[in-house]
Amino acid sequence: MKTILINLKEIKPGKTTFSILSNSEDLELKDIEYELASKINTQINIYKNRNNYEMEIASIFDLRLICSRCLSEFIKQFNEISHFYLKEGKEDVEKEHTFSDEDAYTIFFSEESIDIAPIIREQVILSIPIKPLCSESCQLPSYKSEFTDIDPRWQKLMELKDKLNQ
Ligand SMILES: [Zn+2]
């Protein structure tokens, strides 16, 4: 897998933005359940305040899915956003185990730069729906539609039945 390195020492105070384009080969996403139908367009925003870093990673990409109801193939766009706190040093599980902000994760770094390729890869993998649907209203081919293609020999009988019911 390619590395996508961000050198934190070069980050100036305030907001810094990077854009990265990667593909399924870069991120070893060739063998996932559904194929990527586009490149992965990622925007990274890093907010630095003294020695505190906050990082937002937003990835936009298309997946070629197969509808779990009608089995038709369709392409859906995903926009996945993750938030992180970056801290220098090694992870201290006991101290950092807090649920105060469930949407944000803390990344500990000891090197000058961090590799965000695994984060983007995870965004794609976690976005894969368990039961993709081509649309909210997608229906299985229903029994009703089968009855509309009814054998003409039965049609007379059905009409008779309707008459009797009137
Ligand atoms: Zn469908």
C-alpha cells in the first residue's frame, strides 16, 4: 500500500488544507466486496493551535453496488468525514479512554509525519453497506406483476370470478 504522509512539523498554526487523489490500487482496495467506480477524492483539514492538532478527513468516492432486492447494479456516491485529535507521544490507554467525544478519535504520533492512507482505506471499507438498495422504494419483483402477465386461458376465469364477487 502506498503511504500518504503529512509532515506535522511543517504545519503552521491555523488551518492547513491538502487535497489527495488516490485509487483502489494505491490503497489496496481491489479485493473489497464492491468495486470502486471512481478515484477517491480526499480533502484534509488540519487545525493547529499551539501543540494541539485537529484533523478532518473528508473523502468522496463512488462504489459500484448491487441492489440486495432487485439485484441490479448501480453506482452510489459516498462522502465520508472523520475527525481526529493528534497528540504527540505514545498512547496511554488508561488516560485516554474517554467517551466524551464519541465522534472523534485520537491519533498518537511519535514521528514527524503521519500516514493517512490507512485512514482513507478504512473510510471506504466502513462505508460499504451491508444491504445496498438501488432506491428507497426498490421492490422485489412482486407476485402482483406476475398476475398481470396472466395466461389468457385463465383471464376468462378471473373475469368470471370478479363478476361473481360483484
Ligand atoms: Zn433495487
